[in-house]
Amino acid sequence: MSSRLTMILAGFFLLAALLAGYWGLRLSRPAQPVPAPATAPVDAPAPVVATQPAPPPEPPRTPIVVLRRAVPANTPLTADDVLVERLQVVPAGAFQQTEQVLGRSSSRPLAAGNWLDETSFQAGGPLARMIRPHERAVAVAVDDVIGAGGQLRPGDYVDVLLFLREETNNPQSSAQVVLPALRVLSVDQQTGLANDGRPAQTAEEQKARRDLQALNSNPTRTVGLAVPQSLASRLMLAAQAGTLRLAVRSADEQLLARYWSGQDANLQLDAASRELYRFSQLSQVPLASPTAVAAAPTMQIIRGAQAGDPNKTP
């Protein structure tokens, strides 16, 4: 076979191979998807937008003078010590302008954040601002037994019980309620609320008193009681005559706050006096009967060998 024929056959086979490759490539491709017929668009309903209700109008706010920082006792207030806040609820009697407090000083320390009124500048210690005009604050020494197991808190009400031992001047031992329904003002250095409903002592004052008590070597504990003025001497006599106990009354007794201050205060006083077995035992002085008083010897005047009664005419 000549070389010319060989080249012709080689070209023919090359062309056939290219045609076969092209045909195989066409067969290996995926078929094109047939497009779906176009349909007319359907009108969708418009989304419903919920309307938001209008916010209610903000209630009016009233200015009030508060302390920007803590102020020591007997220190005049300056413009740097106070600021004006606007509140929806304003305490009764609160100052509304800084000019009303500038230059004034309080006899007690004022804590930061407190609102100011006339009571902020009133004189008097914590106990003096906790009692009513007809009451007196009396402290009683207690321990865990006398003080109801150490569970007393300012604001509790207690009955003062007295136990009298049998002695020479007291022929019969007795236990009785000396004073009922007394309000607890303080327990050691912890105080309650003043008459205006605010704490009688700030947190700084209570901390300073606790630190002072920790440095004091005297371990005596005290409880401050609000005693009616007419009964303060009775409590003092009872504390000296016998052994005291404090009996805590239930918080469900809703009339305790008006026990000594209502219209029935005189009735309560009379009832407290009638319930005593013998109040003369508290003073350790026996009562003298009218006949004994009449029979008591009087002063005699001695004239020589004669003795006579000056109340009798010769």
C-alpha cells in the first residue's frame, strides 16, 4: 500500500473519531426542561396592617428637692448638696424649690437621695421623733429571757410582766401585768420609724452606733418602750421592785396603735390599775388603813411631869 493511501485512510479515521466524539458529547448532555405555559397572575389580597393605639399621655410630674449627697449634722446646705427631681407621686410637704432649703441645717445627718421637708430640719433625736406628745421613751435593761428570746423588733407591742418574790415586806409572791400594750421603739441600736413614717435613723447613723457599741465593753442590752406619761413612774418602780418580762402581743391586734391614744385611753388606764394585785408592793411600802392613821401617835408636848396632845384643848 502506498504512503498516499495510508494518509488518506488516517485522515478518514481521524474524521470519523471526531464525529463519534461529538455525537457522544451531545448524547451525554441532560435534556433541557420544557418551560411551563405562562398563566395569568391572580391578584392576592393586600395584607392587613394593624393600627397601633396611640400611647396614653404621660401624667404630669411635679418637682421635688432631694439630696445629691450625704450632709453631716449642723452643716448648712449649698447648691451642690441638692437637686430637683420630677416625680409623678410627690410626698406631702416636700419642698419643690432649692431656694427653700439653701442655708438651712439639720441637727442630724441627712443621707443622699432623701427628699426634704420641714421634718428634715426639726430638732430631736430618733426616740424623740418616734413618740407622741402624751408618751415618754423609757429604756429597760433586758437579756434574751426578758426580751422574748432576742426576737423583739421595733414596732412590736409588748406587755410588761412583773414577778415579786415573797419577802419580809411582801408576804405573798405575785405575778401581774404592770403595763399592757407598750410600743417597742428601739432594740439596742436598731430603731423603727418616726411619726412621719420615715426611718428615725439613717443607715449611716445606725452603722456608726453599731461601731460605737462594738467598742463599748458594757454588754448590757436595752429596749426602748413608749410609755404613757402617767404610767412612766410605774414602770420605773416595777423595774426596781422585782423581775420584769416582756410578753409580745400578736400583730393581728389591729387596735394596738390606738390603745393609749384613743378616746378610751382613760378606760385603759383604769383597767391597768384595777388589774394590779397590790401596787403598794412595787414601792415596798405597806398601805396604812384609815383607822391606823387615826390611831397613830401625834406629837406630845411635855410640861414638867405632864404630857399632852397639842391638838386637844386643855
